[in-house]
Amino acid sequence: MEATWKKHLRKETLPLPFCPGCGHGILLGAILRAIDASGIDIKDMLFVSGIGCAGWIPSPHIKADTMHVTHGRPIAFATGAKLFNPRLKVMVVSGDGDLASIGGNHLIHAARRDIDMVVVCANNEIYGMTGGQVSPTTGLGVKTTTTLAGNVEPPLDLCRLVEAAGASYVARSTVFHLEHLIGILKKALGHKGFSFIDALSPCPVQYGRRNLYASPAEQLKDLEKRCVPLEKARSMTQEVLKGRIVIGEFVCRGEH
Amino acid sequence: MSPKIKNPLPPGNYFFEGNQACAEAAIAAGCRFFAGYPISPSSEIMERLSWRLPEVGGVFIQMEDEIASISAVIGAVWAGARAMTATSGPGLSLMLENIGYAIITETPCVIVDVQRAGPSTGQATRPYDGDIMQVKWGSSGDYQVIALAPWSVQEVYDLTIRAFNLAELYRVPVFVMSDAALAHLREDCRIPEGVDIVGRTKAKGVPHFGTEGPVGVPPMASFGEEEGLIITGSTHDKSGYRKTQDPNIQKDLVDRLNEKVLSNAKEIIQTEEHFLKGAEIVVVAYGLVARAALAAVKEARLGGINVGLLRLKTLWPFPKEEIRALRARRIIVPELNRGQLVREVERVTKVEVVYVNRVDGEVMGPGEILEAIKKQ
Ligand SMILES: Cc1ncc(C[n+]2csc(CCOP(=O)(O)OP(=O)(O)O)c2C)c(N)n1
Ligand code: SF4
Ligand SMILES: [Mg+2]
């Protein structure tokens, strides 16, 4: 029997346009599973996405209202739609370049307003669609097409950014930790206020190859190695945590 | 036109500034969403709407910048709103990215451009016709917009209402081209009891981004109507699916985005004629400058000069037929810039065209236009 969450896909748009091994397809599946599990009627949902491979996660694949907008702006478009029709259940899905770089200001101010929407950052730590340039979340030393000798700029911790700005639900997971990811997505969907999920989603083609991962599977496994659950991280020193990714729920405030 | 809706403001004569008239016109036209960012000389529009919109059940938000403002407006329109933003040249420059998005997604919206002297920050409180070309060509690609140019506070009111109706009729962004002087000019403004409103065309289960014919305007659903809207700023087919490699879909879309406006130019364009019959010299003017031009024309006629005025209430689509029809020996185009719309005039007429310009941030008086008339 077909999994129930698959009914939310527009069959005529399949197969997905992502490269083999791309995390974005797994993330799409996680989002749909979370919606299915949360009992939300997908017809009440609006998905807004920006430009990049990540912008194609909802659009046009999800069978609901989808709005694929300009680079960096999905949160601003979503803000207008949500304010005018508060009955809409709004989810923004976009990339790290889109949400953290060109759209960084919108991210900060939506968090500050604590506007009721879920923002999912499909974070592959790279500009995937444009050919693998460095992004604001690329780690130190990582090779990209604009940092051939390794990135020298420290990455931005998006969870800490939106927490400081005022988001009332903030969590991080990865497509490797699928059940955990679905869990926090579900929680975010039930949360009233600004929910932010940093979802690490590897890009084997533009990131993996250049940084000597043997295969997409290797890259996924490395994600497991890099991640530390928040509970464990609390007892670790900053020194030990350097270069590691802390996953878990950072902020969970107010109504659920 | 669908039925008149009752004006929320009691009818009568009001002593309004241009910016106040604009805000009240938006409310009367059914605008229920405004997103903006403060900028002189437009800010009074958003300040007034910040309290007037909640009074009539609408939504106001001050966004983090102009990019976000126009984005929020477009998002709200697809959520079902009639929506507007207001800005000035520097803010318009930021909005251009998503004005392009509104054009390709055929999103009806109104953008009030209260122009000021540029380039860049320029003179924030001085009038200028600085954005005549920016609104037409500022975003990338080939497209048509509609731009209206009021010459009085009353017309700011009337044309703002018209802007909302044109936006719905053709599913395009419509600009109201005010300026720093008109924004703060205080005059009588007659508020009518009812206003003619064009509603959104709805149809269930039909494509929202294409029509059978090459010049049509498709119906438009809103989010939450179970239409499964697929909206994208990429080239798309009639149903909204991204189609970024098909030359025919690209061509058909670009052609229709242009032709749906151009083929209706007759309905959209409004001009006003003063003493044009048999005029040997014609002044072509728009906005506040046209008031100085009319005074100059009257003065010159008293002196026996056979001169008339063609006033353009619509700047885009450009009234080329109206200009081409002028049988004068000279056309004079006064503008508060180094010559922007005058180039369009030159493009469409064989008559010799004379420029009269003012770029010092002051309003144009009848004197300089009269002088030019006398020289011809
Ligand atoms: C205004 C603008 N600037 C640049 C681009 C080019 N561009 C397309 S996708 C992209 C990067 C997307 O990166 P990200 O958001 O991380 O998504 P990914 O492809 O990695 O999933 C850029 C810069 C654009 N489309 N628009
Ligand atoms: S380039 Fe990277 S992010 Fe884009 S589809 Fe391919 S693997 Fe995924
Ligand atoms: Mg990315």
C-alpha cells in the first residue's frame, strides 16, 4: 500500500528534479509525513519558497497552494498572505543562501514579530543551484567554487540568530535523523508563533564531491558524526564542540 | 463595472493634502492591505493608513524595507486582498525586483510613487518627475505597466481609485505618479457617496495564468479556495507549472503580458485637451507641471498665440496615438527632469519637439513654459 503522505504529491510533477543522493527529497518526505501525522488539512496550507534547489522542495510538488517567489523573499511574501488571511497555515521552505544571506533581514524581522508561520531552512551549507559557491552557513575550511583553498569566514548559527530575534520555536535536525526531524516539524506545525527549523540536507553534487566524500551515503554518515544532541552538548566544552552541529530543540515557548 | 460600494468616508468636500487624498481613495476603492517603509515625501500615506485600515477591518504593516513591503503586498493580494504600497524613488528602486514578480505572476496591485529629486537620496522633500522611466523599464525583461499622473489633489483621489480598478481589470501593477509638491499641496477634494469598483474575476478549476486568446486576462483565485494554486516567478504554463526551457511558452507568456495591456490601450489611456483645435503649438504635459502649462497656454493665447495643451493623465501605456494625431508645427514638453517622457513623444511624432526642463528641485511655473511658447 502506498504511504498516506504520498497523496500530498502532485504525481505529474514526479520524479523530483533533485540530483541522486540530494537531501532535499528526503526533507520533502519528512515535511509531508509531519503534516500527515499532525492531522492538518493540507488544503489549508500555503507553501512559500524562494530561489534555489531548496525552493523547489514544495513547488510545484505539494498538492496545496504553492508560491515560488524571488530569491530571499519568501518570508516577506508569506507575511503578507498570513496577515491578510490568518486562517492559512503558512510554511516557508527555502535554502541557506536564500534565507540566511539575501533574505537574512526578512528572517530576523519575522522572528522579531513572532508571526505565526513555520520556516524550514533546507541547509546544505552551500549554494547548490548556482554551482557550489560558499554560503553563510558553510563551515570553516570547506572547499567551494569561490573558496578553493577552504572557507575562511565563520558560519552563521541560524538557530541562535532567530532565537535572539524573538522566535518562539527553534530547533535543528538533519535528514539523517529522519524521525527526529519529523518530530520537530510536527511540533512546529502545532506551534502558534514563529517556528524555525534548521534542517541539514546534504548536497552531494556541489558540496560532497569537492570535499572528498566517497558517496552521498558517506556524506550522510558524516552528518551523523558531526551532530551532537543538545542534551549531550550541554555538558561539552566550546572547545570540543568546535565544528560540531548541535541538534535538538533550542526554544519552545508559548502555545502548542 | 460592478456595483458602487459605499464610501466609508462621509461624502462632502474635504481640505486634503495629496497624500491624505491618496490614502482615503485607497480605502474607498476597497484596499484592505498596506505594507510600506517610511520615506519622504510619501510617509503620510502610510501614517494615515496605519489607523484608517484597522478602522475598516483592513491590515496595515510597516515592513523592514521596501523589498519586503512589495513582497507582502503581493502575498496579501494572492490571499485575496486589494492591496497597495507607497514609496518614493529610492524605495521604488528596491521594489523593482518584485514589481517584476508581480508582472510575471499577473498580480493586481497599486504602487504610489511620490517622486522626489534624485539620483539616489537626492533631495528628499523636493518635487521631480524622476521615475517616469524607472517605473516603465526598471525591472528586467519586457513588460507593460500602467502609470497614471494626477495634477491635483482631487485627481490624486480619483486616479488612485482608478488605479485599483485597472489593476484588477488587467492583472498588472498600476502606478500613481505623485510628487513632493502634490503630496503636500492642500486643496478641496470632493468625496463622492459611492465608488465604482471592479471586482476580481473568479472561475473555478480553470488555469490562472493563461487564456485561450493571445491577449486575454485570466481569472484569479486566492489562497485557501482549494484551487491548488501554483505561482512562480519563473516562466510558467497556463496552469502555473514552471517551464523554463520551452521557447514557445516563453514567447506566448511575454507576448500576452505585453499585449493584454497594449491591446486595451484605448480603454486605459486618458488625456485631456485644452484649446487643441487648430493649435499651431501644442504643449504636452503631465502632473503638476501641466497646471503651469495650462496657465502659460492661456496667457499666450491672450497674447494672440495659437497654442493648446494636451494633458496626459495616463503615462503608460504611452498615449502614442493621441500624440501622433497632433497637427502642430511645434510640440513643447515641459518636465521636472532632464527630459524623460519627451523622448517617447519624439519617438512617435514627426513634429519638431522642444524640451523645457527644470532639475533644481523647484516646481515649474508658467513663466518658463510661456517663454518657450513665445520663442516658437
Ligand atoms: C536576485 C538573485 N540573485 C541571484 C540569483 C541566483 N541564484 C539562484 S539559486 C541561488 C542560490 C541558492 O542557494 P540556496 O538558497 O542555499 O539553495 P540551494 O540551491 O543550495 O538549495 C542563487 C544565488 C537569483 N536567482 N536571484
Ligand atoms: S545541486 Fe545539490 S542541492 Fe541541488 S539538487 Fe543537486 S544535490 Fe541537491
Ligand atoms: Mg543551499
